Amino acid sequence: MPEPIEFRIVQNLQAALQAIALGAGYHYDVHAVAVKLDPNSAVEALTAPGGPRPLLLIEVKPGPWQYSPASQVKRVLPMTVHWVSESTPTDDVSRMQTFFRGCADVEQAITVDLSRGGLAADTRIIRQNFDTAVDASQVWGQNEIEVHLHRTFGQPNG
């Protein structure tokens, strides 16, 4: 039996983010191990000083379901892609540049396949947020995205 559609969508997004590399036209190189799905699974080693940067975390959030006749469901699967990288703590230009480069890399990676492998109708960034960490050398960015999908209610595995 195949995995649930929503899980396969998240896996597709994870693979897209793992493909971020300088040689592919991005601003950064992302280590595959640094794209996490579960904030409680070995993230401590990645967030510690000296952990791989950038670090990306995909956080799945609750989203609405819209029912149509014939058991059809339109779902919005909201997620936040958290981006953590290093910059010069005393250089506001460096901090802002790091934030926008990270956002650009996430956007570019997402748009490689807006249908998430044919499982979704669309993927869009709806909001971006700049934040600072306790450690002033870290830049945190959040890219809030929505993945829209249509499927039959009662058939989550497709």
C-alpha cells in the first residue's frame, strides 16, 4: 500500500530542499541531513554551534478541508519551512542578505515542482518572516507555504 498522499507531498518538499546547492544555481549548499521533518528528532545536534548550516525544518500545520459532492475533498496543507543560517552578528547588511538569500533558495526549490510530484494542485509561499535567534550570529527565516490538493475522502493513500 502506498504512503498517505500528504506524507508523500512532505517527502517531495524535503527532497526539493535537499537539492539546494551552489552548483545548481542557489546561494547555499544544503546538507541532506540538515533538512528535518521532526523538530524532536536529532535537531539538537544540528542547532548546536558547528552544526550544518543552513538548517531547514519543515513544520506541518493544521489546515482546512472543503468537501464537495461525490466525496471529493479540497485540502490546504499549510507548512512552515524554517531556515537557520549564520551571519555576521554586528553587520545588519549580512543578516538581511542571509535572510533574503535563504528565502530565495526556498522559493527556487519549491518552484521546481509546484505539483509535488503530481500529488498537489499547487504550492505557494504566502508569507515570509525574518527573526533573530538567541545567538545573534544566527538568522532565522520562516517561509509559510500552502500546498493545495484534491482527493477522494476516505482514500488518503491515493
